[in-house]
Amino acid sequence: MSRLDLALLLTLLLLVFYPPQYVYVSLPLSVMAICALVVPALRYRPGFWLFAATLVGIVSVVNWHTTDNHKYLLAYWCLAICCSLATRDPERSLQTVARWLIVGVISIAVLQKSLSDDYLSTDFFYFELLFDRRFSGLAQYVGGIQEFVSDLNASARRALVNYDSVLTSVKLASSGQLHDLARFVTWWNYLVQCAIAIAFVAPSNSRPAAWRHPLLLLFIFSTYLFAPVIGFGWVLIILGIAQLERTAVTTRLLYLFAFVLLQVYKYPWSTLFPGS
């Protein structure tokens, strides 16, 4: 199977399992994708992907206040497939677009983190580890924050932000381990993304370019274990696969393994380690 065929197939699976959350879009998108899985000819029609991009794009803009960032990336990707299929060499066109989408997404992420007041200070991840349920397993098993402590912090936060609250501050329970963990996660995420941006923007025959796929895979395997935003991870995997040469069999298998493994990552750590 060519990289074009595989990229289209995986994108269809993405539309089936992780469409936008609104049923008036998710239902037609899923039906369309299933039809294209059953009738392969459909997936090679530019109009199919233009319609998919339009649906995802419109619902993302209309519901911008609740839309995850990777839904915009999915809309761009569907549009890129549409445009690539209309060219003389769709596979090469899609390879080029996939590379520059990664450059754009990762570079903007690095820029945003660099300019943010609370990211490099580690405040962002410290707060996320304390309050974001997606990180509760990591905070508990690595950061040393027990469940009752998380409940106390949640109560303190509610008391502060309640509409009739007269409080101006509250004290949160934490641990030295959590501060260290927040520092590690912050700089790991930042430095890996910097390396990915450099590798993908570098000329294809340069030394940094040889690290493109290892770095992207490292980012996927490490990041989504703790922040299981599977839709985003799947998009990055598809963008990586779209750039692979036919001889890169091992790398392709690693991407496919990651595609499946991210489903396992969906389960909270507490369900994987009951009674811990």
C-alpha cells in the first residue's frame, strides 16, 4: 500500500472515530467516511475531501469557544488532500503539504510557548497537573498527589471562583515531587517540539532532517501517554506517514503501532493500576 493510500485510509478512520463532537456534523462525516471505506473510489475524489473539510472547518469556526485546536488541523488536512488529489502527482503533493503542516503547527506551538507568561515558568503544567483530570494519574503516581488532596484543591478552587466568593486567594496542597514533575514535563515538551520544528524545516538532505520521524514518534509516544488527546495524535501520525518513502518499512510499522497504541492510552492510569 502506498503512503497516499495509507494516509487516506487512516484519515477516514479518524473521521469515523474522532469527528467533531456535534452530532449534526459527526453523523454525516462518519457516514461519508464509512462509505469511502467500503467504496474505495470515493476516497480519491477531491470533492469528497472538500466537503469533509468544509464540514469540519465550519463547525470549528462556529463553535470556536469549545473547539480543540486539532480540529482546525483536521480541516486543513482534508483540504490538503482535496488539493493534492487534483494535481498530477497526488502522492508527492501530499508529502509536501504534510511536511509543512507539521512545520507550521509545531513552530506556532513553540512560538506560543516561548511568548507565554506561564509556560516556561512551569506554572501552566503545574496548574494542569493539579486540576486537569487527564493528568490525574500522572499527578498521583509520579507527582505524589493523592486523590483526597486533589479533592481538597478542587474545593478550594471552587470557593475562590464562586460567583459570591469574597476570597482573593486560596492555598493549594502540593508536593515537591509535583513541582519537579511540572518542570520536567514543561521542558521535555518544549525542547522536543523545538527539535521537531528544526528537523522538519531543514532541507531533506541535511543531518537534522534524518531525525524527523524519530523525533515525531518520540513526541507521540511520550506526550499522548499522559495527555490522551487521541484525535491530535492520530493527525500527527497520518502527517508522518504521508511523508515516508516506500523503503521506510520499519518507520511505517512504528507509526501504525502508535496509531493503535494511542487507543490504549485512552484509559486513565487509575484503571490500569487499580488499588495503587
